Amino acid sequence: MSVTEAAAGRLIRIGEVARGAGVSVRAVRYYEQQGLLVAERSPSGQRLYRQDTVTLVRFFQQMFAAGLTSRRIAELLPCWDTGHTDAEQRAMLRAERDRIQAKVDDLQAALDRLDEVIAITDTHP
């Protein structure tokens, strides 16, 4: 199957990836530069991606929002792709999870304090 035939069936252009994931085209290019994505090329040189790239880019966005670096995300990709990990990867995944959970706990504590202030101000206009 040629790239053109594949594009008609299961590959999408960079703009479609960006729109589907809610990011800029520039962000998709950045992920490619960081080695997080691999694009095929059409005969005219356009980047073409598998349709599941949208889900992957959303995953990147979530991980960046949680404070992971592109390097750390690249380390996670084999786990994402295969579902298999070795002991070192599992330890890294658990450490990242613990770090994120601590962040969530801190945010929840801040939210609780804001709720207290709101409750106080609601009773004292």
C-alpha cells in the first residue's frame, strides 16, 4: 500500500491531529522534534500520522500538565506502546505517580481552604 492509499484509509494530516487533540500544529511539530511522534510523509512532503496519534498527543498534554518533561514522557512511551515494563520502568512510573498524587493532595488542601473562606464570606456579606 502506498502512503497516499494509507492516507486515505488510516493516516491523517498534522492539522487534523492538532485540532483533534486541541493543540497547535507547532506543538505537534515540537513533539516530533522531541522524538515523541513519528510522521510518515506524503509524496508532496506533508506529515501524515496514524489516527491514534490524537490520543497520544492528549496523553502528552496531560503528562506535561502534570510536570513531566519530554524526556520523561519519551521514557514512558514503550510502556504506552507495548503495555509491558521492566522493574526500572515500573519504579519510574510509580515515582511519577507518587509525585503527581502529592501535587493533587496539595491542590485539594488549597481547594478545601478556599471553600472555607467562601463559606465564611457567604455568611458575612
